Amino acid sequence: VVKAFEMEIIPAGTIVAQIGGTLILTCNTTGCASPSFSWRTQMDSPLEGKVIYHRTYSTLTMNPVSIVNSHSYLCTVMCDERGKKEKSVKVELYSFPSDPIIEISPSLVAGEPATIICKIPDVYPSDHLEVFLKKDGHVLHEKHFFEDDSTNTETKIVMYTFHPTAEDAGKEITCVAKLLIADTDFEPKERTSSQKLNANFGPQNTVITASPGNSPMEGDSLNLTCVTQSNPPAHIVWSKYLAEESIQHLTKNSVLFIPRVHFNDSGRYICEVINLVTNKTEKATVDIIIQGAPVITKLSIEPSTTVQEGENVSIQCSAESNPPPKIILRRKSDNADIGPYSARSILLPSVMFQNGGDYECVAENKYGNSTSEITLNVKYGPKNTKITVFPTAALKEGETVTMKCTSSGNPAPVISWKKKNATGESEKISKNATLTIQNLKSQDLGLYECEAYNQFGKEEKAVKLYVQG
């Protein structure tokens, strides 16, 4: 059976080739022993390809495919005894080689304008290109290039300016490029790229939480936590108002921990947060009031706990607590009803020896009380010096007489006895407080003097011994 003379071009019909790729057209025959082949474009333009002849087929190879290969190609086959045949195929071109490239500034600041750039590299024909910019799936911007008249591959650029918000941090920006050419078969017709937003913002919404609360009990632990919203994370500095315009700087952590609070930890605490990228700062404050039973902080006697009679003396007591304490300062040996006692201080102008003794300070509030004591030691010269004689009845010769001298003073006075002799001079006769004369004689009669002495003074008392006739 003799086969009919036939020819075909593979692939047939309309061919879609990617610019930069390789395209091989094969012109194939059957039913002809030694065909001859020729290739040309329908416009008789240069082939811009490489032709190879084989026995029963010929190939036209375009490598790389370029814009000049957009033609209809005609293959003509001559067979000696059977005549000639020809067929054509149309080559259409496209270029869509890679995914879009997204460019966003790496340090966006919330509220400040930012530009998204999406580049679609080496696209052709661009008059079929559509580009969509999306944020978390919602379309921000779209652009069509239907009016474009590019005659070669070009990188197309879409720009969009928006104002990022703090909520945009971590959201995805997607660029979708579609090259929609009807009735042409190539993949992919859609390419996408995504990039996460890193929007710097803050600090904002800064708050301080106090645990267990703003009014802990004295001795409790206290946690102050500073929370803020910031990207990148904020730099935190704690401080505390000490007085007007004076601030004490504390830790740099987000948590300020005091293991055991004291009354002097009360006050206003400040958390200052700084975002070094956005160059913004924010402050939050909290007032802490430490509660608890009173603690006596001072119980003192000025100028000293040991004073001399006649000096001006001040006794002072102070305590701290919250709520503020009621303070009573009094001498312990006095009844509560009689003074001197006061709220915080006792003034003793020209102090007397009777003012000496133990003083007590009591501070109390609803949480409890505290007591402290101090002793005032008043130094004074001899007072109330007196002599007692026994027996008190009329003396007789031969009897035993005892004379006792007593005196008060601080320090205790030294007591001595003197007797006036016949010449009227005094003669020291004893250094004891008690003077005993046994077997009283006439020469023992006369004037006896008792002297009480310490460094603050002396006092004398006299008694006359005589025999009743």
C-alpha cells in the first residue's frame, strides 16, 4: 500500500512561547521518500532561528525566543513525483518569568506615610497585566495596564502610599499580578508575593498595675508592673518623686519589686517608657500608700539624757504609720491625768529634780500600737538636809547620843560632821552620816554642824547639844 503524501507542523495551531525560552517547530512528512523543506515567515521577515534538515523532517529552533519571533511561520515541502504542500503556525509571545518583588521600608512608623512598591519583572504583553495590592486579604489598590503600548519586555512598577497603624504590625502585604491573555495556553497566568509589615509604633496605652494593691501593709512585698504597647519593645525606667523637682531613679525592668515595704516607700512612682526607633516617650504614675501599725522613729531628750537642774530640757517623740498615729508622751510615774504629757513633745524650762525619771511614748492607730521608754537623769545639789537626834528627851551626862544627818541630791551627797571648839573654830570629827557619842561628858556639849556636799553644791545644818539642869 502506497502511503499518501502528507505533512504537519508540530506543535500545530497557535503556539504561545515564553520570551527567553526555547521553541522548536518540527515540519514532518509521510509518503515521500526524499522531500525538500523550506521555512519562511508570512511577512518574509528574517527567520531569526536555526534550521536543520533531516531525511523526512526539518526543525526550526528559536533559542532564546525573542520579540522578533512573533510571526506566522510557513513550512513548504516539495516531493518530486507528488508536488508540494505547505502549512503555517502562528507563534504568539509572552513573558511572565517570576513572582512580583515587594519593597517596603523596613522601619515604618505608625501614623507616618509609607510607600509600598511592587515590581513585576520582564512582563509582556503588558497591556494584559492587572496588579492588585492587598493587606490581609483586603484590596488596598489595583492597577490595569490595558492602555500600555510596550513592544518588548518591561518591568512594571505599582506604587501605593498609605498610613500604617499600630494594628498593622505583623499583617501581610500581598502583590497579585495577573497576565490574562484570552485563548492562550500558558501557566501560571497569576503570580503572587507576600511580605509581613513591621510597623513601629508607640509607646502607647502605658499603665501601671500594683500587686497586691496601692495600699499594702507595712512589711508586705509589692510588685509594680509597667505595661505598654510598643514596637520595637520600649526601654523602661522607674523613678520616684522625692520632693519638688527631685526624682530618684530606680530599676530599668518592667517590674519594680520591693520585698518588704516600709512607710518611707509611700509616694508617687513613675514609669517612663521610651521607643528608641519612633523617638517617642510616655509616662504613667501610681500613688502608693503603705498602711500599718505605728513604728516609733525617734524618742530623744535634748540637750542630753543627763542634765543639771535649771537647764532647759525638751523631750520629743515621733512615729510613722498610716493612718497617722495618735502619740502620747508622759512620765511613767505620773497618773495619766496629771502632766506633764503631750502629743509629741514636752518642754521643761528650768528643769527641776522632780522632773527626773522614766518617760514613755505610746503611738497607736487602728492597726496596733508601739511603746518606747527613755530616762531623764537630773543632777542637783544637796537639798532638804536635816538632823535627827536620839534620844530626843533632855540629855544627861553618861548617856549615849546618836545624831543622824540626811540629805537628798544627785549624785548622792557626801556627808561629814564638824564641831565648834572653845575658840570658835570648826573641827572635822566624822565622815559618816551617823554620829554616835557614848558616855556623854560636859566637854561633848556644844554646836555640831552637818555638811552635805556634791559637785553641784553643799548645804549645812547645825544642832546644839546641851544638858538640861
